[in-house]
Amino acid sequence: MAVDDLTKLFKHELRDLLYAEKTFLKGLKMMAKETSNPAIKQRIADHANETEGHIDTLGRAFEAAGLKTKATKCDAALGLKEEHDSFKEEEDPTPEMLEAFNLGSGLRVEHYEIAGYRSAIVLAKALGFAESAALLQQNLAQEEAMAKFLEAQAPGALDALSAASEEGAPIESSVEPEVASRSRAKSPAGRASTRASARA
Ligand SMILES: [Fe+2]
Ligand SMILES: [Fe+2]
């Protein structure tokens, strides 16, 4: 690929990342408000601060490559935000459901950023923009750490969601079907009736 085309592609990646970072900054602030667990809330607020830093660092990565700092509309970033908003509108989630959803939603965002930074770093190195590559690497490390954090929170959020669901459910429907299905599974007759009810 000609150097001009590589530079054009690099510029596009940086502009896309800048727009994505600005979009996700608003999203993180909203996510912090929607989170009740104090440790998770704090980590999200910290990542919002880191994101402000990412915007500055991106500006320096543009400059180090002799490019003008500019954002261009990133449809994927807008789509990820839209996904969050339409989940709230369409599913009318409980706070626990929304918190569990937000961990997955946040993880998608971090992985989008990770892919963007990794691609931009490869291009920066190919073009000989070592300083830009090093700056982008700083942002990438923080995105990777945030992705790891969010992933580690999923089991706790799911526990909170099932505990809240059990509290809200009537006693018969939360206990009996499980006991009944366990006893059916133990006996051949039970397995037959399970198959019969599965066919029904
Ligand atoms: Fe970021
Ligand atoms: Fe991030």
C-alpha cells in the first residue's frame, strides 16, 4: 500500500477513535449513575477520568504524526450507545437487570476501543510514527484493564440479579418447579414425563 493510503487510513482510525472516546465518555457518566455497587461505580467514574485523558493523548498522537486533531462521526460508537438506550426503552429493566446489562454493554465498548487502538498502533508503526504508537499504547493498556475489570464483575452482577428475581417471585413458582424437575430427572418415569412435557 502506498504511504499516502496508509497515512489516510491512520488518520481515519485516529479520527474514529477520537469520536468514539467522546461518545463513550458520556456513556460512562450515565453508566456510573446507573450503578449501585460503590466499588463498580467508582471504577467506572475513574475510567471516565481516564477517558478524558485518552482524548488528550489522542490529540498528542495526531500531533506527533503531523496531523490535525479532528474527530469524524463513528457509526459503531453511536450504535453501541443506541443499543444501551433501546435496551432501556424496550425491556423496561429492573435496576439489577440494567446493571448486569451495563457490564456487557461496557465490555463491548472496551473491546471496540481495544480493536481500534490495536489497529491504529499497527499503522503508526508501519508509518514510522513511534511516538504516536507509544501514546496509543498508553490508552490501549487502560482499555484492556477496564475490560478485564468489567468481565470480572459479571458473576457478582448475575448473583444480585437472581437474588432480586427470587425476592420478587411468588414462593410456589420460585421453589416448586425446581424440586419437581429434579425429582423427575432422577427416575426413568420422570425422564419420560419430561420428554412428554417437552413435546407438549
Ligand atoms: Fe478510551
Ligand atoms: Fe474505555
